[in-house]
Amino acid sequence: THIPKTGMICSKDNLARIIKKLKQLYGKIFDFTPLTFILPNDYRQIISYQNQDGNENGLWICKPTDLSRGRGISIVSNMDDLKYEQ
């Protein structure tokens, strides 16, 4: 069974959106999560971030929205290898 009204925090993308909003409202107390981009909406931001000095060789953990138990997770170092549904 699920706890009522908790569906919004049970998916990775929704949880990231909520934490982003809480960071805007309450500041550093919500700085406990890694940098997160939600595609396709944040595609320009992730490209801009990766193109900054020092970020070119970074690795990204890509998690699909609707899978669980680690299925579909990939590691991407080049944004050309990034695949997502538009």
C-alpha cells in the first residue's frame, strides 16, 4: 500500500521539481541533493553547464522517468550520447 497524497514524491522527476522549488523558497537547507536536470525541459541548461570551464569531462547519471529497480540507468559523458524521448 502507499501513503495517501505521496505520489508526487515517488517519481524522480517530480521529486526533483519539488526540491528545486523548496530550494528557491527556503534556500540552503535544501542543498542536500546533487545537481539535477529534467529533460527535455532543462536540455539547454545542461548543455550550458557542461560547456563551462571545468565541466567538459563530467559524467552524468541518466535515469528514465518510468522505470524502477535501476532499469534503464545509463552513464553519459558526451551530450551527443544522451537519449531521451521528446
